[in-house]
Amino acid sequence: MSQATLTARVDERDKANFDAFCSNVGLNTSTAINLFVKAVLRENRIPFEITQASDPFFSKTNLAYVKKSVQELRAGKGSAHELIEVDDD
């Protein structure tokens, strides 16, 4: 079977970490990518779950806390203040 070249752009640090991982488990990067391609074709899907990272602000626990806090403020308990912004450096 003839071979073809697959080119993909990835972050330099991710590539270095991936290369190191592959080496640690006795593979080279090309073999690891080929394993992924074969799994996709065999299963006719990405062979792992892909999900959108959920925002912890919208967790059930946090939303319940926010609702309770709003009710307390409306009942005259606590005090409102201006939003304090910080840099996310």
C-alpha cells in the first residue's frame, strides 16, 4: 500500500509533549497518528468523547447560590457593591 503524507499544525509545546509521551510508551509520533486514523476509520467516529468545557458559573450549585443571594438582597439582607475587576494575567 502506498503512503501519503499528512500535515497538521499544532502548538510547539503540545508537539513536544506529544512526542515525549509517544516515546515514553514506545511509539513514534507517526505511529500514534496512524493508530488514531485507523481507530476513526474502524469505529466511524472520533474514538473518544468530545464535549464543550462547561462554565463552572452555570453549575447547578453555583446557580442555586446566586438565586439565594439575589433573594437575600431583595429581602434587604446583605449589601450590593460595584464589580471589582482584576487582570487575568
